[in-house]
Amino acid sequence: MLNFYPGPSKVYPEIRNYLLDAYDEGILSTPHRGEQFVQMSRAVVGSIKRKLNIPQDYQIFFTSSATECWEILIQSLTKQKSSHVYNGSFGEKWFQYAKLLRPKSEGIKFDVNEAMPVEDLQISSDTELICFTQNETSNGTQVTPTTILNLHNRFRDTLIAVDATSSMAGLNLKLIKADIWYASVQKCFGLPAGLGIMACSPRAIFRAKQMNERGHYNSLVSMYEKMLNYQTTHTPNVLNIYLLKRMLEDRPFIKAIDQDLTDRAQELYTFFEQFSDLKLLVENEEVRSKTVIAIEASERLVDDMKKRALYHNIRLGNGYGPWARNTFRVANFPAIQDEEYEELKRFFLHYYA
């Protein structure tokens, strides 16, 4: 089965051997307070920073998912409100969840084909955390590095948090331009679902210490204190952390991965543009995602294509949110090989023959 679903997506084929090694090395039953886990955790943190170009003074945390990070950040870094800038379903869900915890939180929506309007954003002066999604999985859009830099320059005194679920470990993100970045590993990391990675700047840690919120097992200040010794507040997904360690050791640096994905994304967009009854959902090239390609068509055609593809052992991604019925999505993640995309292209050429 060729899996182009944008998460959970294809895992690296080496995972099979990593799993056997984990069993042989006793990882599956190692105590999470023991020396074996601590050494592994320390090695993973070092590899994440080195391979993904994360600043050395940023703190790395393990969570259960990116969704859990929504909760951690709102409860541990805000007392009154956060402001959420979004153009798709996942950014909006983060906002709606924040409102449950902090009812004064605000949302600012912008259009799918529009760059984030940084200069026009009306962010309240009492906002404690600005939140946005770098790569909106639901519609295949991205916030560019230039836009993130402009946001950073305009709101220097406010913490900025970024959902990078569909881009971390795939794109060479400039993490220094925001305070918090997080992702789940079932996309560009090429790992099984069940683990989240969060990177926090010294400013974010300082804010967590100031608030000193300790009412939850995943309170950020408690997580920070445990990770000083490369431990967690809870029993973590030890196996997935081991798989992350092995994957990072065997992968190239993020700059090379970014270039490969950028080139392949352009090839995919060009390929799908040739079909008259398919339309790229994102018309503005500047804000098109490099890791999730969203294709729009009639509901009948989308349904037929997905069924025909599945018959040929090709899994296309469903549409999501407002685009659930009239779009399909194609993941452009590092674990998916070039020859698999060639097979995908052959399917579409045959479909239209």
C-alpha cells in the first residue's frame, strides 16, 4: 500500500529493524527513571537540536501529541488570554480549545489565499501568547519564514507559539524567530503516532517559571524541572523516543531534507496543474504548503479518484473541514520515496487516459 495520507503517514522502512533492536536492547521494559532511559533521552535531545537546526538554548520536551501541547501552553503560559491567527481547521481548533481554558482568548481569521496580514493584525495589548499554525494541514497552506520574521519583529515583547506538525523534520524552520515550536511525529518524522516534540526558548521557560503553574501532570514548569535530568513528569512513550533516536541518527541534516521536499513539491504542483478538472486549492503560490498538497475537484470526482486509487493500493488523503468533500490531499513527507510519487503520477495519467 502506497500511503500519501497526511498523517498518520508512511513510516521509514527502517522502523522494522529499529523495533527488533529495541526489543533486543531491553528498551521495551526499561524504567523511565533508569540510567538507560536518561542516556537515551540525552542523546535524542542532542540529535534533535543538531539535525533539525534548533538553537542550543532551547529546551526540548516529549509530549503525547501536538494536541497535548495546546493544553500545556495555554495552561502554563497564559493567565488571561492568547490570540490565535488562523486560516484553517487546525488553527481554529487550537483557538476553540484555548477558549475553554481562557474564555477571553481571541481569534483572527485570514483567507486561504492570503499571506498572514502581519501589519494589519489587531493583537490586544494584554495578549500573553500569539499562536499560529506554520503549515495548515487541512488546506495545504504555509506561513513563510519572511512572514514569521515580520511577526517576530512587530510583537517582540509577546511570546509566539507555532504549530509545526506538518513541517518539523521536513522543512528547515528558523526556530529562533518564535518561542515555542511543536509537532507530532507521525508526519515528517516518519514515525508511528503517539509522541510529540516541543521546543521552548529561554523566554518561554522564564515565563513558565514566573507563572509557576503546577496544577497538572503536564505543567510546563514541572516538565522543565524533570528534563533538567532528561526525564519526564509521566511515563513517556519510551519506544517511540527510541525510534526517534535511531531515525535522527540515520537521516541527513534538515537543510538537505528541506531542499528535497521543496523540489518535489514544485514537481507535484506542476504535475497536478495539467489536469483541467483538477484545481490547486491554494492559488497563491507564495502560501502553498511544501509538505501537504491540496487538490480541489467536484465531490463526485474526488470520491471516485479515492476509491480507484485505493483499488490500486494507493491511499490518498481525505479533504478536511470545509474542504472535506471536494478536495483530496497528498503528503510530501521525507519517508515517502521518489519512486512512490512516480507510481502516483502513473495512476493519475492512467486515470485520465
